[in-house]
Amino acid sequence: MTMFLLLSALVLAPALAALAASRARGDEAARRVALAGAALTLLLSLVALALFHRGGGVALDAIGPAVPPLGVRLRLGLDGFSASLLPLLGFMLLALIAAGPRAALDRPNLAALLATASAILGVYCASDLAVLAVAWVAALLPGARLVARGGASDQLLRRTYRIFLIGGAAPLVLAIGAMAALAARRGAALPFDLQEIARVGIPEAWQSPLLALVGISVLMRMAAVPFHGWLPVLLERGPIGVTVLLAEMQVGVCVLVRVAAPLLPEACAEDMPILAALGLFSALHGSVLALTQTDLRRMIGYLVASQKGLILLGIASMNPQSVSGALVQSFGLSIAVIGVAMVVWAIEARTGTADMRELGGLVAKTPRMAAFFFLLAFAAIGFPGALTFIGEDLLLHGVLHVSPALAVMMLGATALNGITMFRAFQRTFLGPVPRGRASGAAIESLLFRERAALLSILALIVTLGVAPSRLLALHAPVVERVLAEVGDGPVKASPHARAE
């Protein structure tokens, strides 16, 4: 019960901070509340990670009260992957609030950012499918409210978010309802409970249709082809803070390894080649489109879609190295891309645009900004010394064992992404000053809070890149479990799992 209370407090802390921030008397007061809420979230997540380590680092169940008439038990839990994501989200939330442009972080934006983080934490911790469904849908609602509030004249943004909301939520909710009904028919007392469903099993005839439904929602959240169109539009036109959290906090990967693999093992074993093909095509498609963009925000959207395609390819390859590399890559990519997005956010706040055709020559005005963009951009595509380099190396070796042809195409996508980032750096910081902008126009350099946040992000990337062994060890039981479940069918709950 102690762990249940801790995880409940962790999930609810940002939500309560969001409520307090929305009722604050001014933006500055809301910002102080939001910072306190983000700091508390980070602290609680570190405590949860420490307790997870102390318990053996394999699996952890925190059982709360049950609601038998609804077939629901308020059950939370962690595995090595989700436990590592908790402090990552707390850290990124704190960095976004502390270093984001003040003009872009008014009360509604701060409240939406915190509420989104709270729901994502719910997805990470859910061990009951009803809790997972509520958290999954709740993560999409604050952004919808922001878009409706600020995008009255932007019909493309509103229409795109509506498609993202429905397509990202409805298939998963439908699949969860069907799984619960099938589990109840097979005698499960709590048909939404993950372990109960795994115990009674899902009939093999139902697994492929259910995996298709789960896959649509996961592919939508991972911006994979053909469900990729929302991400570039939202990053270019929407609230960048909420969009970055939705794009980079790896809820899709979490659902694949915690729900799809244990509950639908036969379908996963049979249909993973389809996901691998979609992942590779998404990686190549995103890398080509990113190369052609002129807007920094939109470019990041296609770059993220490309990198997420590689992660999907790694998981679907079902090789120990590829799955381990995909988990590490998803972790490292989240850190690096949020750092790049924060630099772009700072550029736009100072120049009024993220269009590279209207930028250029910024290195003379803001050399520190140029340095951070260069280092974080290349960390995002796997430069040596960064955590993403470790992830891509493992991923490449794993895919190479499955198919050398896939590995070569994966390298091609990575090379194109590297060219994209170098061209973006060159056009933004090294190119000539555009005609419409005076060469002597003053551009404010990075503030101390921005430098501190970006330096912390960079330090985290390099530290984990130089010494990734603890993160790999944390993920190792998850990799073993996923491969065992997909390879051998449903497995019983781990004997190492402990309940509180």
C-alpha cells in the first residue's frame, strides 16, 4: 500500500499543480506553482525509482482498492522501462517550465502542460487496463482544449488535432473493452487487470484484430506512416510544450511492451514483420520529408517521426539487441529532441519566426544558442558520446542479425537525418543575414535559466552516453520478458514481482 500511495501521489502531483496554476491570480503566480509541481514530480519519481531498485529492479506491483462491480482494481506498477521514464518526464517537465519563453507559458499553457504530464505518468504506472484507457485519453484532452482556445482561425490545426484525438484514443479504448469482455467470459474476476487477462488468456482468433486496434493507436502516437501527419502540423502551428510531451514521452513504446506483448503474444509473433516494415518506411519517409522543410518546427516533426520509425523497427525485429537498442534510443531521443525544441522555441521567441529562410547569421549574435543547437541536434541523430549513439548501435546490430538489407536502409535514414540537421544548423546560424533583417539588429542571448536547462539536458545525454550500463541493466529484464512472451506465448506473473 505504501508504494501505491507513492505512485498515486506521483501521478496526481502534476494534476493538482495544474488545477492550482489555472486558478492562480496571474501568470507569474501560475509559473511559481507550476515550478513547484514539476519539482515535486521529479522528487517523487526519483523516490519511486530508488524503491524500485531496492526491490530488485525486476517488476513491482502496487495494489490499491478494487471496484468489483466495474471489474476494476486501482492497480499501479512499474517495470524497468517505465521506472526509468518517470524521472525523465519529471526532469523534462521542470526544464520546459523553467526555461520556456514566458510569453508562451501563460496560465492555460502551464495548466495544460502539467495535466498532460500527469496523464502520461498514469499511462506509465497503469497495471489495470481501465486506468490505462482513462490516462491515455486524458493525455490528449489538455492539448485539445488549448487548440480550441487559441486556434479558432487555424482550421487545419483544429482538424488535425481532432483526427489525432479520435484516431489515437478510440481504437485503444475499443480494444481494451473487447479484451475485458473476453477475459470476463473466460472467468476473470477483474477483467481489466493485466495479470488476470494474462492468466486466462485472449483467444488466438481474437488476437490479430485486437493487435490491429492497439497498433493503430500506438502508430498514431508514434507518428508512423500512415498516421504521421499530425506531428509536423502540431509542432509547426500548435502549443510546442504540450506537443513535445505528447510526441517524446514514449507512451506508444510503453503500451507495446507492457500490453501488446504479454496479452497478444501469438499475434505479435505473427504480425511483427508488418510493424517492422511500417517502422522502416516511416524512418525513410520522415527523413526525406525532413530534408525538404524550411520551418524548424516542422522539420523537427518529420525528424522525430523518422527516429520513431527506427524505434518501431527495433522492437518489431524481436532481437535482444534490437529491442534493447529501441528502448535506449527512445529514452535518449526524448532528451535530445526536447533540448532541440527548446532552442527552436528560444529562437522563435527572439526573432518571431522559425522559418530558416528568414533566419541566418545568428551565430554572431547568439554563439551559445548555436553551440547548444549543434550539440543537441547531433545528439538527436546518434552522434558518438551521446546516449542515442548507444541506442542506435545496439539497434543496428540487432536489425543486422535479422536482415542486412533492413540495416542498410536504416543507415540511409540515419544519414539523411544527419544531413538535415547540419543543413538546419548552417541555414539558421551560419548562413547570410536575410535581406529583410538588419545585420546589426540586436538579438537577446540565452538567459541564465535557459542556459542552465540546456546544459543540464546536454550533461544528462553525455553522462548516460558515456556510462549507459545502469540504464541497460534496468531495461534488461523488460527485454527478456518481451522476447519470452512473444516467443513462448503467455507467461505467468514474474516470481520476482512483489506486491504492496
